[in-house]
Amino acid sequence: MPKNSTRKRLYTEEERARRDATKWTLVQGILAPLQFLAFGISLALVLRFLWTGEGYAAATASIIVKTGFLYVIMVTGAIWEKVVFGRYLFAPAFFWEDVFSMGVIALHTAYLWALFTGQPHQVQMYIALAAYSTYVINAGQFVWKLRAARLDAEAEARTSGGVPA
């Protein structure tokens, strides 16, 4: 595949230095896989409930835990973005990921609304599945950006004769 040398790098040198120096990068690196684990467990419990009608309490608890991870990762991610890019959200490098994250948060919050207003259990679980569908897309966006950052580091290492960061 031909290399696109005109593609803008994800981070400037200064942004990459701030990314590498901040504790928030490590926080995001820990929270993201934990959230994904919570998602996987919760998805299994939600599907079990929808298929069998059993396990509503476990599915509900798992969705609340997953939603808690989402809120925490969103807040800490906004802090990370402020440290690295100088703004809490919608930095150009992560603009569309942040836009889509708003939809993910809205659907998770809609689930909580459905739960706390006593909507039918099936409705709650279908809202959770909609939220999870958007979460998977959003997670894919961030994985794509991680890949782009690694490719940038490898390209820089090749041109400078160093080792990728």
C-alpha cells in the first residue's frame, strides 16, 4: 500500500511530549481496557436476560458499572485532552471521536433514565444494546487513532534513525 506522506500527523512534537509526560495517558490506558472488560461481561448478561428473561438484576448492575466507567473515562479523557491539546473536548485531532462520544454518553444516560423511571425491562435492555453498539464504534475510532499514532512514531523513527516511541 503506498504511503500517504501528505497525511497530517496526529500529534505535533510538543503535543506528543505532553502526551508522554502526563499521568492522564496512563489513566486512560488503564481505564480503556477495564471499560472494555466491563462491556464484554455486561453484553453477555444483557443478552442472557433478553434470551432467557433471567438475570435482570445482574444485567442491570453490569450496565451501571459499564456506564460508570464510561463517565469516568470521559472526564479523565477530557482532562487528558486539555493537557495534550489545550482544550477539554473537540481538539481537531480527536474531534469526530469526541462528537461520537457525546452520542455514546447520551445513550448510556438514556438507559439510566429508563431504569430510574421504571421503563419496562426489555426497553431498558434494548437501550443498553443501542448504547453498546455506539460504544463499539467509538472504541474502534480510538483504536484507529492509536494505530495512526504508532504509524507516525514508526515513520519518525525511520526518518530519524531512532526507535519508535
